[in-house]
Amino acid sequence: MTQLEVKQDISFTIYGEPVAQGRPRAGRDRKGNVQMYDPLKSRDYKQYVKLAAAEHRPSKLLSGELELVVDVYRQIPKSLAKYKRALAIEGKLRPITKPDVDNYVKGIKDGLSGIIWEDDKQVVDLTVRKWYSDEPRVEVQVKEVGQ
């Protein structure tokens, strides 16, 4: 990276309830060959991620080593007791239920390929955290890693 090049730092929010990447499904095509495909909900969410990320698309796709930070904010369950709800709002009570953080990040990484970076294999540093919020969303931060 030359002195004239500026490291990119891209941050944006994907509003709405986060969707974890579903298990791949198998089916047969017309010739009887086995085809693997994403569940519809996962496919739709990846498209939504692409749409949200497109507003923050760099002029040239990022091509070097990248750091990705993803904060997943899930809706606070209605069944949570009032005192637990208060703890969740303060960030002192965090979701320890399924889905796993890695299932959330899979769909997001796939959705950012070809929009923010060339391929998700460029991510060399990854932080994913789950939180509760009254405003479900995913906050994404992509940083170029310096040499």
C-alpha cells in the first residue's frame, strides 16, 4: 500500500430482525442430478444485505486483508421478565440461545462479496457479538488491515 492510498473503513447498519444462514437443502433437477440450494429465507436475507451494503460500496472492491466486526441485535423476547428486560437493554444480559453467531455472519459475509470486497476469504480478523435490543438490526464494520 503506497502512501497515497487511504485505508478504507466502511460502517453501516442492516435494519430488521437478523436472519441466520440456514442449512443447505438438497433437491433434484429435471435430469435427476442432486442440487444444493439455500433456504428461501437465507437467500432473501443475503439479497437484503447486498441492498443495504450497496449504499456504502467503495469505488473499487476491497482486495486486501480485512477485519470484519459484526454486532447482531436481536429483538428482546416478550416473555422476558421485567428485571431481565432491563438487564438486556443495559447490555448486561445477552442472548445465549440459537442461532449461533457464526450462522449469522455466514449470510452477511456472503452478502458482502462482490459489493464491498472481492471474496469473503479476505477476512483475516473477525469479531461477532450478539446483543438484545428493542430495535433489531445488524451493525457491520469493515476495515482494511495495514501491513
